[in-house]
Amino acid sequence: MKVAFLMAPQGVEQIELTTPWKAVEEAGGTPQLVSTKPGKVQAFHHLDKGDTFPVDKVVGEVGVAEYDALVLPGGVANPDFLRMDDRAVAFVRDFFGAGKPVAAICHGPWTLVEADVVRGRTLTSWPSLRTDIQNAGGSWVDEQVKVCTGGPNTLITSRKPDDLKAFCEAFTEEFRAARGGGG
């Protein structure tokens, strides 16, 4: 199971990267950090700088066919930068077109809104995204984790770092199912 973690060069909430990354590894998968620029990604602990993480691949140089699933970590700035990058938005949209599972947490669904893939879907997020999701044709719920199968792929979403345990359990289960139970 090869999983793309898409993020901007800065602004990702560190725990929303590291905890799901570890969950993929523990499930026997291979996570890859995909960003809009080569080099390193600067993570944050809320508004304070955290660690940096090396970029494995640059969006636009990789395709959805190389991956089994996609994770979109949050952080306020991260998805805002991503939704301004046409290649990143297309990369996200392509996972839906290919019927591959996508997991997004906190502010991560902002990129889904920009990719126009929430119409008719039910998802959760950080509460401030509620109106954006509804305006994009999605249904928003205030739940720890929401697994939506009412579309071309499975969409797994969570609200915040406090939901990470449930989020990781849900997306690793769905990612395994999409691969036919394999790791």
C-alpha cells in the first residue's frame, strides 16, 4: 500500500502529518511526502514552527497511478497554499476520478472544496470549514470521523488532532479494504 501525503512547503500541522504517517507504516504501507516544491516541508505546532520533513516527490512529476490512497493533513496555511496550486488541486481530483480512497483532517478538506469533489458527499472538518463545504454542495457533520462511500471513492474525514486515533483507525481500515485486504 503506497500512500501519498500531499502538503505545501509550509503550514502543515505536524501531528496531523506524523501520526497518520506512522499509522500507514504500522499498517505495512509506504507513505510518501508529495509537495508542490522539492526540498523540505516546514511543519507547525499551531502557529509555532515545528520540524522539517524531506519531500519525496513533487506534484506534477507523479501521478495517481503510483499510489493506492491519499492523505491530506491540515494546518490552516497548508490547504490554503495547496488550493492555490493547480497541479495539487488536479492531483487531488484525480484520486476521486480513479476511485481511490482519500483521507483529510482538520483544514485539509479546503483542498477538496477547491477540487470540486465534495458535492453530494458527507464529511467533517474543523468547524470553520462548515460553510465552505456546504457552499460546495457537501453535507457537513460534527463527528469524530466520517467515512463517506456515497461517491466514486471512499472519503474519510476528521475534525481535529484530538480525533487522530479514530481517524487513523478508519483510514487504514478503508485503505486496506481498497487494496483487497493487503498491506
